[in-house]
Amino acid sequence: MKAALFSPCTYPGPTAPSSWPTPATIYSSAISQQTFEAAIEHSRLADEVGFDWVTVAEHHYGPFCITPNPMVIAGALTQVVKRAKIALLGADIPILNPVRVAEEFAMLDTMSGGRLIAGMLRGTPNEYVTYNVNPKESRSRFEEALQLIRMAWTEPEPFGWQGRYWQYKAVCIWPRPIQQPHPPIYMSGSSPESGEFAAKNRIGLGFAVTTLALASKASSHYRSQAALAGWTPSPDDIIYRVPFHIGESDGEAMEDLAAAAAASSRSFSLALSQGAEAAIAEAGYYGRDDAQRGRVAAAFAGGIRGRIENGQMLLGSPRTVVEQIRRIHSEVGAGVLDLVPALSGEKATVSIRRFGTQILPAIREIGA
């Protein structure tokens, strides 16, 4: 298996994380600067200790993720991450200019020497407010944007585009991607429609803010649809995002998390392991239906041990976490774990280093 480190760039100062858009009345430029510096340093460390990817994402108007343009921080990462792939998981293409996305991805692939992973996402429904885009057009916008981006990467001659949502008299991007025919593409795959689209178009699938049971069902559907399309996804075609924290022992890991949870009433520092995930699930993350949203949100309310059992967190000693990872691979078939530090600061640094030095060597043979 492969491991990616996701740096969500979560603002760690006092905020009101349950509201969106989040008022900026107590925003601190100094805290944001420190947040970006810490994210870049954690990515550099992940590269040093053997992680296969580092990942960034796009979100707007809140402290959960202060990278409204992930291309910017990915550009910075090309200068400090020298070996690992740089994954944008991703750009919310229905609300963006697809030609600009194609240009920026191609530029990043060139700057990184051909190490870009291109995540193409629909985004969370609330974020369609950001650029005044109708969320009911999400899926059709996504499909047109993806087709246009692929063509911009692969067609060397200038071409025109007259689509439903975008029209261009001439497209011919410079620079071109180093990877041919284009960088690997991934999309979110929680709904049956997304799994079918990914399978038909030979696109990798990612799962986030979910459970093992739901992801297992979705990945099985994806594989069956790929078989109908005449190909077989490899484990590397499936990404599973999950928060993690590694202690010397199970007890230490649990104590670290409990201490951070006690402090979280004063700051939004417990990245992706408190109410933020449940709120995203309730908001209809990437188009889930009402029943599925309810199941995900209920799972987040089940406490830490319940979340471990549901595959929503990796927590414990290195030996314990290796077994948790084996279960994720067995049930979902994921070959890439996209790992979110559950804590911040020095605790996150130690956890990243432990994962790279003690867990990565042990999970390399899983799925081999």
C-alpha cells in the first residue's frame, strides 16, 4: 500500500467552526501564516520519511481548510517536496474556469518534474455559493469541465469549444503536462453515479468522510462498472482518506486525542476529528443522498472507538494501526491511504514520523 499525507491547512485559532461562511471577526494573519508554514513543513517531513504523496485540497470561506486555491500551496510544495507525488484532491472544477485549471495543473506537473496527481472534485454543495454557481448543475458541469480539461492536455492543435457551460474560440495551453497522455485523474466516488462515470472514463476513485461499509459498497460498484467497460482498477486507483494519530502505545494515542478534544473548546485544532466531519456529512458532501448522509453523521457521533471500528480513524500504536490498515484494504480494496493528522503541532510531527518509519515499511506488502 501507499500513503499520502493530507495537509488541510486547518486554522488553529479560536473560531466558530460550525458556521459557514465563518465570520472573520477574530481572524489572525499571523496564525494563518504559521498554519501554512506548518503544512509545508509537515509535507517536507512526509517526503523525508517515505510517504508516497502529499496532498492539498480546495475549500472556501471557513477555517476548516484555508486553501481556496490549492494550486498556490502546491506550487510551494514543488520546491520543498523532492520525491513524493503532489496530489491536488482536488480542484472543485464545476465552479472554476476549466481551461485555467488545465493550465495550472500542467504548470505544476512541469514544475514538479511529472509528479502531479490531478483530483477533479465537485466540491461541497454549500461552496457553490462562493462563485454563484447553481448546485443543481454540479454533475453536468463536472462532466463537461473534465472533458474540456482532458482535451486541453492532449490536443496539440488549437481547438474551439462550444459547450453548455463554457465557450472558447481557441484553446491551446502552454506549458504541456510532462506526464503523457496526462497526469493521473481521481474523483470522489461516494454515489453510484460517480462510480459509474469514473469506471466508464477510467478515472481513479477517492473516498472521504465515509465509513468502511459505505466505501466497500461503493468500491465494489466501481469495480463491477469498470469490468463492464473492459478494464480492471488496480489498488492504486482507489484512495481512502482517514484521520490518524500514532502513539508509542494504544493508551498514549488515546490520551493524546482526549487531551486535544478537551482543548478543542478553545480552538479549532483537532483537524477532522470533531464536529467538522459530521457537519460536512450532513451538508451533503459530494452529493450523498439523505439516508447516506444520516448514516455517516451517525457514525461520527459514535465516539472514538466507534469511529475506529467504522474505519473513520486510525488510532493506536504502530502495530495496532497496521492491523486497522489491513482491514481497510481488505474491505475497500484501497491502495492509497490519504492520511489527515488528527492533532496539530509537535504531536502531529511525531505521529507523521512514526507512521513513515514504523508503519510504512510494514504495509508495503499489503495488496502486493
